[in-house]
Amino acid sequence: MTKDNFLVLLAEVLQRDEPLNSEMDLEEIQEYDSMSQINIIVLIDTEFGELVSTEDIDECVTVQDIINLVKSNID
């Protein structure tokens, strides 16, 4: 999967109409909340078969930090 494809999937999970970029601060994304964190965990598990914890997601500050959680699966 490419980084751009992952960003599209991430935007869908966040139910966001506008595109995401890797430099975006998660706290500035209106749609980013505790429920979306769970949905991101499910996305990563479904798409990559990798388990990440809520603590892993809590440590993320930017969209790039989320990408880094699955970087071994991103082209």
C-alpha cells in the first residue's frame, strides 16, 4: 500500500471530507477523537494484520506518527 492510499483510508475512517497530509497535527483535526482512535486501530489490524494499542495511538501527535506505526507496510 502506498502512503497516499493509506492517507485516503485514514480520512475515510475519520469521516473527513478534506484530504489529510502527513504533517497535520492530530489535535487540529476536528474529526479526531477517542472513537476515531479505535477505528484507526481496527483499520491497521484489518489492512495490515498488525495490532497497535490505544497507548500507541495516544503517543501519536501527527498523521506521520500514525503512518510510522505501519511504515513497514507502506511503499
